[in-house]
Amino acid sequence: MTGKIALIPGDGIGPEIVAEAKKVLDTVAKKYGHEFEYETLLMGGCSIDAYGEPLTEESLEKAKASDAVLLGAVGGNVGNSRWYQVAPNLRPEAGLLKIRKGLGLFANIRPAKLFSQLKDACPLKPEIIGDGFDIVMMRELTGGVYFGEHKTEEIDGIRKSTDIMAYDENEIKRIAVKAFEVARKRGKNVTSVDKANVLDTSRLWRAVVDEVAKDYPDVTVKHMLVDNCAMQLVMNPRQFDVILTENMFGDILSDEASMITGSIGMLSSASLGAGKLGLYEPSHGSAPDIAGKGIANPIATILSAAMLLRYSFDLDEEAKAVETAVEEVLKAGYRTIDIMSEGMTQVGTVSMGDLIAEKILG
Ligand code: NAD
Ligand code: IPM
Ligand code: MN
């Protein structure tokens, strides 16, 4: 098959990790006889430098015209780099929000699975880890407080800021349906996470999730308050199958879920909408503290490329081959610094990409 992939390396470690994911996609193309056509687009700080805005309309249109988008990460040191001396809608992260909204990507899937080889990198005790966990975080991505009204004003000399969190029932319903569909194909268990003891949006969320649940009698649903969920994730992660939650709660909980898999450098993600076009990116940021050092873990981005093959191109066998190659390289003892443990061989970003690509070729 042939496919058009928009590559958005972004800022910081973005270009380093996207290069490795592209290497893996090229290897898959070679082995299985596919042809991927790439177009590189600017987004984030690099786009601000080139065009004065984090994502131009032209780049957004090119992303829309592609079959899939592979993204690294955007942003710099928040607050103290030149990219943050401008209005919020012109900062690097605004480009990311614009592309998610512009492509209608309301469902963000972040699989937090503990690879058995990484038990030593997991900060939880062995008795909590047990035989491992396999969680899918289903985060609503185009609503909630991220997209409500934002303003900062000064009233009688007092500065005041407002961020509005809003959801309508259709926004909740479509992400809930996705979560139940995913759960049906795996552990048949949805934990819907909210703050229904305080927030109206959460009370509506809970009601709509219960309505959707009626169409999935084979899937059990449980509601959990978000503060409790943050605690349960480190106390008993094995209880979770699919976690369904709103935008900001999902942002926070997915970083927590990533760390119990060993490192934020392991957590991939797929952002999907109604059609086949998806955006694939690691869940972590641009890591300005390690950018340019050649030590970033490219696995989250490589696993995101596997999701791209699966969800946008229906190439399940190829996606599996990438995932298996990652497991085999971990089994062989190779580690980037963030997942390093005693007795393992430490490698940099490029070597990790090479090792995974070699395993795919077999
Ligand atoms: P971050 O995820 O970039 O980094 C947090 C910590 O994790 C750092 O110590 C970093 O070195 C480490 N880390 C992250 N990815 C790693 C990897 N692949 N390998 C090894 N270590 C890794 O979060 P932050 O520091 O809070 O944010 C930095 C910038 O990234 C900010 O501008 C933020 O807005 C942006 N950001 C972008 C995205 C995105 O583009 N999707 C996501 C999160 C944060
Ligand atoms: C993520 C990031 C983004 C988010 C930021 C950079 C806007 O943290 O993808 O998790 O909050 O969604
Ligand atoms: Mn985040």
C-alpha cells in the first residue's frame, strides 16, 4: 500500500525521536513492500521562529490532507524562553491544541502497559506489580477546560483569571462510545473517572456514561473520583482495564500511568476522530533538559508509529512486528538512560532506533 504521512518533529527532543520512528516506518515499508510518502511540517517553537505563529493554516491544511500525522513534541522551557513572551494563542502548545481541534481528534488513547522486562524500572513494589498491568487511558481531547473561555483581567487593581470547563452531552457520548468499544475488545471493564462530588461537568459526564453503558451489557462500568484514581493507580494498578476521563484529568493521570510503566519515555499515544486520519505522538513533552544530548528514549514515539500503522492504515501485522521488536530489544538488555537498571546495556537514541529497526528486519 501507499500512504501519506505528515511528519511534525517539533522542538527539543522532537526531531531526535521522530527520526528514529521514521527509521522504523521505513524499515516496515521495506520489509512489507509498502510506500510511505512523507512531508515535514513545522509546529511549535520552530514554527514561531519561521512564521511568527505555532501552526500556520497552510500546515494545518497539509496535515488534513495526509493519511496520518506523526508528531514529536512541541514547546520549550515554559515561562523563560522567547516563545512564551507572546499571547497564549501564539505559544508553542497552542499549535498542538489547534491541530487536535482542527483534525477533530476527540479521542486520545494512551496505553500504559508494563513490559515484563521493565519491572526493575517500575517504581512500584513487586507485590503491587504482580504479573504486570495493561491499562488503556482514554482521554477526551477537544473539550473541557482546555477549550473553554480563557481570560485574564484586572478589576479594581486586582488581577483575575478565568478558565471555563464545559462539556455537552454529545462530546461525552462519543468518547464514552470509543471507550466501551475498546473495552469490549479487551478486559471488558471501564473505569470512568470524574469529580462528580464537585463539578457539574462531571455529574453530566457520569449520567451520559451510564446511558452509553446500557448499550454494552457485556462491559462492566465503575465510576471513580479523580483524586481516588490518582491514588489507586499506584496502590493497585492491576484493577484497571480502560480508564475513561475528560481532557485535563486524562492529561494528569496519563503522566502518572506512564511512570509506573518505567518511564514517560515509554508511553505512546494515538489521537483519533470520526475517520481514519489520526495523530500519533509520545505522551511526553519536548524535554528541553536533555535535548541535543542524544539520550532521549525514542520508544514512546516508535510505539506511536506502531499505532499509526494499526489505526490509520489497518496494518495490524506490521504494528505487531514493531511492538515485538521493541520487546525483543528490551529482552536483549538494551536500555536508554531513563529506563536503565543494573546489568543492562545503556544506549542512546539513535542506537535504540537502529536496534529496533534491525529486529524488524529479522
Ligand atoms: P517533559 O515530558 O518534556 O519532560 C519531563 C521529564 O521527563 C524531563 O526530565 C525529561 O527529560 C523527561 N523525559 C521526557 N521525555 C523523555 C524521553 N523520551 N526520554 C527520556 N526522558 C524523557 O515535560 P515538561 O518538562 O513538563 O515540558 C517540557 C515542554 O514540553 C513544555 O514546553 C511543555 O509544554 C511541552 N510538552 C509538550 C507535549 C507535546 O508536545 N505533546 C507534551 C507535554 C509537554
Ligand atoms: C500532552 C501535553 C499537552 C496537553 C500540552 C503540551 C498542551 O501535556 O499531550 O499531554 O496538555 O494535552
Ligand atoms: Mn501531558
